[in-house]
Amino acid sequence: MTGKIQYAGDVLAKIISVILHPLFIPVYGLLIIFSAPTLIGYLPYAVKRILLIIILINNVLLPFSFIPYFKFRNIISTWTIDSRRERIIPLITSSFFYSVTVFITFRYHIPAFIKSFILAAALVVIAVTIINFWWKISIHAAGAGVLVALVAVLSIKMNAGLPWFLIAVILSAGLALTSRLWLNSHSPKEVWSGLFLGFLCSGLLLLFY
């Protein structure tokens, strides 16, 4: 019975880790911004679509597309990239594409809050990349921290009550941290540090940009 529980827990934790993969965070963030009952949510559909396409291509598809190449070239030994050293090249690659997204989106006349969110996501990835040269930090937790900060600051700056959004992102953060700990991918210090980094960096930028 214990073995079955462990197996079921591993499967569930892996599913959660995939759903809450850090590369999906900018997409989830934009969907939150677009669906929240604020003035930003009333952006023209065409603008929302363009932004989502840019994010999906630069922040999700392109970074993911390099993973098979990294595996083929033995830059990474596993698809989950658990080794700190093996994370360096994929993180640098993601940082590059996130920076390209910032450059592209800042050329559009879109609300400053959206620009600051995209910039915040890029800066968190860059910060994680730099830290990873010396110490392994949870990228999942950092992404979760970004979403919590996004909803909290969105609620403050837009003067909108977003209790259900806040509950959802806090629960998601809890699931992300728990799944990484369950799979022994990180220590408690690594996940809490990641959460703090993501929340602090993105929160300050979103609040004061």
C-alpha cells in the first residue's frame, strides 16, 4: 500500500510540476490580467491575441524546442534537468528569449502594467540564472511567486478586489512547492528562496514601475 501511495504521489507531483512549469507562468499571468475585472481587461481582442502569441512563441515554444537538442548534445542528461550545472545553458537560453519578448512588447502601445509584468518575468528568470551558477534555486517556486505578486499588486494598483484570483494563485504556489519537495527535486530552503525571489523581484517592479 505504501508503494502505491508513493507512486500515486509521484505521478500527481509530476503532473502538477508540468502544469505549473515556469515557462507557462507568463501565459498564466497574461490570462489573469486579461480576465480580471479591471480596465486592462477591456483591451481589444486583437491586442490580447497578439500578446499571447508573442508570449507563447518566445517564452514557451522556443525555449521548449531547444530541450531535445540539449538532450541530443548531452548538455542535459534528463528531461527534467535536475542538475544545477545542467540547468545553466537552458536558463541562459530562456533568459535570452524572455529578453527578446521584452524588446518586442515594449515597442507596442500597451498598458504599462502589462509591460512591467513581462519585464518582471524576464528579470526573475535572469536572477535565477545568475544564482544558479553557484546555488540551485527552485524555478517552479520563483514562477509561483511571480503569480502571487502579480495578483496582489494588480488588486492594489487597479483598486479591484480579486479574492478568488488570490486564493487560486496561493493554492497553486502551495501545490508547486509541495510537488517539488515531494519529488525531492529541491530542499525546503531552495523552494522558499525561489518563492521569495519571484515574489519580491516581480512585486517591487509591478508596484513601482
